[in-house]
Amino acid sequence: MPESNAPSEAGSNGNRSYWFHILAGASPADRNLHAVRLVDKAWQQGDRVCIACDQYGHAEELDDLLWNFGPDAFIPHSIVPDSTTRCPDPVGILLCEPAADDWDTVILLSERLPADADRFRRLALVAHNDAGALRQARSQFKQLRALGIEPRVHDQRNPR
């Protein structure tokens, strides 16, 4: 989700919204922090939110970040290891493909675009400023376009 725009202003497909965040920072830590900020914003708005990632070590990093995000903040969350495990909390860190019916907002840190990406209410792709990360995110962006989705791009590399 964009940090300065309401969801209704984002690139959309009907009542669905899609974003592509390109960060100025070049490290995976920058990407993780941005994702957690998006999670906090969506959760504060009442959304059920998930971060999709590929490896358990990455899920643990996100878990630590969510626990330590702010001194007064508590974001109830769980790591979800597989698609047979239901997330009991409003925020999930998924090591499996998210189901569109389970989540209001999906933050995608996974290398794979979910098969039903066009069914999510809100989807944010987040890429740090690294050649490999940008190549992978551009591939996902092209896949979304092939589905008829035009994500709104937030490129933080070029200050306005």
C-alpha cells in the first residue's frame, strides 16, 4: 500500500488495488522494514494482512521485525509454514501461497507471483534497489500486466 495515498487512489482492477514499490535502499533489510510498515498501516486500517516469503529464515527475520517494530506497537502475527495451517492472527507471515479469500492485503516478498494474484483485494510488490531483486519484481509486474492488472508504481529511487 502506498504510504501517502489512500487505497482507492491506487492502481486498481475493479475494487482491487495493486502497488509496485521500488525502494531507494539496496538491502533486503530495507525491503523487510518497508514491508512491515505496509503491514502496520493495513492492519491499523482493519485489514487481515499477510507477507508472503519463500524461506523460513526470512520469515523469522520478519517475525523479529514485527515484534520489535515500535516500542508501543504490537502487531499480532504468526508464521504460517504451509497451506494446511490456518493463521489465527490478523497478520500472517506465509511460507506458502496466500489464498485470496483469507487475506485483505498481501505483501509479496516471494519470488513467485501467486496463481490467483488477480483475485486479491490488495497486493503490494516490494523490491529493494538491487539488480537481481528488481529483475524478479519486474517479471512479477509483467505477469500482473498479462492478467490485465496495471499496478501503481512508487519508485523511491528518484526523489521528486
